[in-house]
Amino acid sequence: MMPSYEFKTGGPLKQELTSHTGPTCLADFHSQHYAGIKGLQFETGEAWKKVFGPVLSYLNRELDNVEPYLLWEDAKEQALREIQKWPYNFPLSPDFPRADKRATIRGRLLVSDRFLKIENFPAKSAYVGLARPGLPGSWQSDAKGYQFWTRVDNEGNFTIRNIRAGNYNLYAWVPGVFGDYKYELNIDLLPGDISDLGDLSFRPPRNGPTIWEIGIPDRTAAEFYVPDAALGLANSLYVNHTEKYRQYGLWERYTDLYPLQDLIYRVGHSNYQNDWFFAHVNRRVARNKYVATSWQISFDMDEVLSSANYTLRLALASATMAEVQVRVNDESSVVPDFTTGLIGSDSAIARHGIHGFYWAFSIDIPGNRLLLGNNTIFLKQAKGGCILSGVMYDYIRLEGPKEQINSSTFTKSYIH
């Protein structure tokens, strides 16, 4: 039992493998599962120290023919009791600060997006945390430092307690909002400090009004179409389950559903819950032979400003040995309009996950690349040959230009 995750790597969304072959459960202090190859890296002569734990190994047993599930309930209750005791008062190491030597920080997080109906609204349910100083989102790959996270309430308020003294950045992300937040100042906390940051304003990346969007910016691909497992491979525990993706071999189902032609998504007609496959993977064309696939987003434009710039926001919930190439209205172009380059090694697809390491890209599209009437954006996962190369999309959005355009231009192809 880990009453605190302050010493764990990768932040609040970091998944872990708990099941192994046979009746074995895993409990790791540090791993690269669902995150990739980044780990602890040191400069020559760099000093480093970190306290892992304490943790509790809890054993209970069945008495008087008690139902086995009651053992599980008992263990969960014990885990809650351990959380209430944190930080423990029995460790004697000077490297483990007790409660009176730990700090508290509070504040209120608001979202400011002038293209949404309400400006400066509370960032309810946001994840807010302290981690080592770095770039926005760098907490995902941080393994050296401690991290302290909480969730924001409906009014945007947050309080983080039991923080080790040190130097931090404050980070956040908001379900339903594209991008990462980082407070502009470093935060130095001394033992016993209580700090109030007041109101903080998150201005997410935005260049213009939404023309269309696909998915929900929540850092998972759970809202997209997840097929049933192939016959003979289904795990009965996850049939008709909310975590339907916890099945082996779902990547092979793409070939079953799209044996000859790749996915085409028609804005205004398609529905991402039914028509957008949860993972952009390769197609099987022969035994142990896989080829790259190219998806299409088809949409209409009633008005185009050829001299202006449009913006494509592309968020990935996972990537493994993948390269996403973006082409606008020209699938045959040798040079793509944008490429992510080779990214990712989180293996979330192979490990029956629905998210891994989060990636966000903002892509400029010159207005002269768009057409009045029908347009197509091609998304090619260019790394064929491997059964498990691929990405899971989180969210895609096309924004209009900064210049003022009649808002009715965008209502016809906007998807909620």
C-alpha cells in the first residue's frame, strides 16, 4: 500500500502494470511502463537523492468461511487508513520530513478562452500539481523529483498539502481543454510554509474560432470506437465493461473493419464515437506483414481567407514507434505539410491501455491551401512494417484565422 505517490514518476495519469504472468502482482517504485524509455539520467558527477516510501505490505486472511471479496474490501479500508496517517511519524531519517515540516499551497484556477461562451470560468476537475521546474507538461517524463497533485473543485479552488520543502513549478491541465498550463513563477517552499497563490488564469492555445473538432481533449482515446475482441481472444471480465479496450489484439481489428480502404471521417456526418477507430495502426496485408495507413478528414468550407493562417490542433493520447504526417488536400505530396517525426515508445496499444504519453502539436495551415467547398486533411501513420507501431488520438481541432470572420461561417461544420 502506497499512502502517497509523491515519489512516483510521471504524474497523476501515469499507468502501471499490476498484473504479471501467474498469480503475481507488481508494485514498482519507478518504471517506464506506459511512458517510454525516458528514465533517470544523470550528468557526470551529478548528486541525487530520493526517498521512496515508506509503504505497507498488508496481509489478511479468510476466517470462518468469510467471502473472499471481503478480504479485498478490508484491504481497501486499510489503505484509506494509511492515507490518513501520511506523512508517517515513525521514520527517523532526516530525509523524510514529518507533517510539521511540510508545506501547503492553495489557489484558484480559471480558464480564459475568448472563443468559448464563458470567459474566465472555473477549471473544475482540473489536475493541479507541483513538480520539478521545467517546460509545460515536463512532469510527464520527470523521474528525479517529487510530485504533489490534487483535483480542483467546482469553483476552481485547490489545496495541496504535505509538500516537501523545495523549488517547484506549478502545472495543470483541464479535462475538456487543449494544452498544458504552467504558472510563470518558480515556487520556493520552506518547511511549514502556507502559500496562497490567489487566482491563476490559464489561457489555452487558441488562434481563432473552432471550425470543427473531433474527440474530447481529455488525454485518452476512450471516447472513440473500440471494437469487440476477436473470437477466441475475448477476456470475459471486460465484455460489456466500461474499459472495453482491456482486450488482447484489438489492433488487428482495424484490418477486419478496413480491409481495403482506410478510415474516412466526414465532418458533419460522421460521429467519432462510432466512426473513429480508437487507434491509428498499420494494416495487415499478409502473415506478419503490415503497411502504413492514411486516414482522411473530409470537411466543407463556405468561406476561406486565402491570405490568412488557419491552425490545426493535434493531440495524441499515445504513440509507439510512430510518425504522423499531415497533408492538406494533396495526399500524393512527397513532403508532408507537417510531421511529428518519429515519436513514442509507451506501448499503450500493446498493453491494452487507452492512453500513454501525451503529445500536443499546433500546425499552421496557410489559407491558400484550403478550398471553397470540400477539403481533405490526410493523417498518415507513416511507420509501417511493425504490428504495434501507431498512435491513439486524443483530440483534433481546426481553428479559423485570427482575422474576424462572420461566425455563421463555422456553424455548419462544427461538431460537439
